[in-house]
Amino acid sequence: MTTPRQTRTSEAVVPPLRFVWLEITGKCQLSCTHCYADSGPNGSHGSMTTGDWRRVIDQIAEAGADLVQFIGGEPTMHPDLPDLIDHALGRGLEVEVFSNLVHVPERLWEVFARPGVRLATSWYSDDPAEHEKITRRPTHARTLANITEARRRRIPLRAGLVGVLESQRSTQARAQLDALDLGEVRYDDLRGVGRGTSPEAEPDTSALCGRCAHGNLAVAPNGEVWPCVFTRWMPVGNVREQTLNEIMAGEQMATVVGRLRADFRTMPCVPNMCDPQCGPSCSPACIPIGCTPNGSCAPDYNG
């Protein structure tokens, strides 16, 4: 594996790559009210072929990253997800699949049980009616059954509680998951991206946690690359036209990283509240645990 390296340009120092979201499809069984990707039953797998995704995974491994997360849409709806997981594992990468866990075919359970693979999902309420109000489908029982099945199979699984409704039963939902002894449950506020905001709203960094492009990138179904899954209005390149290394070293990447750091440089430095990887300073890209400006630092929790 290639030693991680920083890329220095005229605008900013781009941290070495550690983690990449691979948004392999825009198709999903659900039409969640808050979906940041605006995915649903009418979505598509985009223009990226399986060969394209394999090539990107190769470049991620060569860049020295440790982890890829397959997301969507609903990644289990992509017919070549097992092949892509196998390819990532073969390149020495850890794999996480972020699924709504509404439907998991038996062949996928076998893939998910492989060493180096783990699952993540979103959860909203202990009340099936409230859960359905958010996902727009009767998903509560199915997702809960598959969470239980993942635990039975000893597949590592974490969950993200997403606050969508004003009076949501998030505390009770947390207790329901705790009773299943999940390894990790975190809460995140609604992000003002995709269906999580009004159609006329202009995108801005107030919906972000500040970790964008801080060792992570996201790749879209059309090959477009973003600093994170929530910064879709800030593309830094396209993997169908450039390699990831070229994108990381490009002026567009540096410009976007510089802009993000400028926006988040005003974050308050609170003693003992900074991510240890940032060192003693909260500027320019240290992220307080009580993440500002909007909710906890959990941009990897799918919607």
C-alpha cells in the first residue's frame, strides 16, 4: 500500500486520503422525506460501470486510504455490490455498507459476514407509524428484523439516529437499539441538503460538520467527486476524466479545501472538545465533538 501523502497546492494543503464514500446508485426502495441524495425508486445506477468502480477502488487503495463505504440510494440494489466488495477487500481496504436494511437477499448476508465488512443503517423511531412517516414506506418491522439478523450473524453493525420530525421519539428509538446491543449508536440532526431543505434554498456550508475533504471524498454515480456526500454543489473533479490522484492534486480541489477551511476557521475552540487527530489547535480544520454548525459530526449517516 502506498504511503499516505499530503498534496500541497497554491490554495491549501490537501490531507492524505483515508476514507471514501462510493455512491454506487441513486436507486432506493424508499423516498425518505429528508434524503440528502434525493434518491428513490426512480433513481438509476448512473453512468459509472462496474469496471469504473473497480478502477476507482484501485486508486483509493493506491492513495493509502483505509476504508470505503458503499452508499446510495440503497447500495444493496446494485447488482454488482458483491463483486465490488470483494474487489475492495482484495485491495486491503475495510468495507462498510450503509443500507436501509429493508431487504437483504441471502447472497448478500454471506458477503456481509466476510471478515473486513461491516454494516451501518439509519433508524428513526420506536413507533412504526412515525418511522413510516419519515421513510414513506412500512419499513419499521423489516429493518428491525434485519438489524436483529445482523446481530445474530455477528456482523458488525452501527446505527445513526437522524432527527427529522419536531417531536420525534428519538430517545425511545435509542433505547430500542441499545436493547439489541449494537456496537455504536449516534445521533445526527437533519442536514439541509437534498430533500432535507426547501427547493428554493441555496446550498451553503451551514449544513456541514467541517470534516469535508479532511482526508475523505465522495464519488457519485456519474463519477463526480465531492469533498463529502453533503457538498454536492462543490465538485472537485470526475473520476471518468481524471484519476483520484490528479483530482487530489488539482487546483479545483485546493480551491474548495481553502474555501471550506475559511468557512470553518471561526469554530470556537473548547478545551477537551477537539478531535485528538487535530492536535492542540481548533483551526483551521479541527472538529469539536459537539459539532457545529449543525448537529454531531456524523456525515457518514445515510438518509
